Amino acid sequence: SQQGEEDPQALSIQEGENATMNCSYKTSINNLQWYRQNSGRGLVHLILIRSNEREKHSGRLRVTLDTSKKSSSLLITASRAADTASYFCATDATGANSKLTFGKGITLSVRP
Amino acid sequence: GAVVSQHPSWVICKSGTSVKIECRSLDFQATTMFWYRQFPKQSLMLMATSNEGSKATYEQGVEKDKFLINHASLTLSTLTVTSAHPEDSSFYICSARDPRRLATYEQYFGPGTRLTVT
């Protein structure tokens, strides 16, 4: 069953703008991860945030986690056309080689 | 970073035949691999967890006799779709965790296999 629910389901922005994507989940987690998928391809890991962390940065990516609200957000700053892809949040319940549960995904289109 | 490959990248087969998809970890040994299925414009649904040297663990609702998983070595897991039907057409993706980087919790995904059953 799906754990994460992202919103919006689709987002279209102009190059240079920031893109914010949200994810909500239902059960307790060890960590939450964001992945990117280009059309018809596999997934690429973007960033991970642990349950005891509130915010992390990696390059143009900023992820936040609010365990009290069971929600996370991914911010991509200064977007580029190459950022066009689908983005998924995935929750890891235990961290011990456990399976990931993916949300439905967000389709981001960055217009040049 | 760790690399996972899949073969074939796409396959077309006739209804009633069986298809085998391979998932390989190229530069690390994976005791556990995961198989996902993805329908167009939808999320990834975990089908099963493949364990080297033992039986796979299937998710609820996944037919183990239809989707045969064999993890015969530390670098290879195979998914065989038996007696395929058009509704089995989908994008199948495998992933693995690098045991040298377990603390990162990151999974490495293969490029996927597009299966079309006619």
C-alpha cells in the first residue's frame, strides 16, 4: 500500500523559479527519501532526511521534515529545464534494510 | 556510486509465454534486492524482496507462482513472469542497497524493463 501522498500531482513553472513539492505519510518512519525519475527510466536518489532531522540541504535541494504532521517538502531552487521529471517521496519504516514505500509522485515541468 | 543494471531494457512477448528479467549489481554484492512494478504515470509498487540464497518475500496480492524470483548469487536476481497476459504489461524496476553504504539507507535502482504482452 502507498504510504506517501505528494502534492501537487503536477507542477509547471518557469526556468529560474523555485519548485516546492510536498509529501504526507501515515505511519512512523526511520527516514524519508526523495527520488527523481526521468520518463521511462529508473529512479535516482536525491536526498534523505532522518526522522530526527528537520531540514537538510544538498546543492539546489532543500528538504524539510515535520514528524508531528507526518509531512515533508522538497524545494528545488533556481529550477532548470533539465529538472523536468517525476519526483517521488519514499518512506523507510525501520531503516534496517527495509523496503521503501513510495508516494504517487509529482510531475514537474520546467519551461525554458 | 553503486550501479544496478537490468536486462533487457524492453521486451515484447506473446500472451502465454514466459519472460525473464535480470537485475545485476555491477560493483557491489547485494544480499537483498527489491522488485517493483510501475504502471504509466503511477507510482512504484513493491512486488517482492529478493534474498540471496533463500526464498523471496512477496507483498500482499502478488502471485508468487506467476512472478518467480530467483536470487542465485550476490550480484544477480531474476524475475520471471510466467504465462504472461496483456495485463502484465508494465515497467518493472529492481533496486538494491550497497552493503558498504547501509548507513545512507539509499537504494540504487536499475533503469527498468518495459514489458509488453501482446
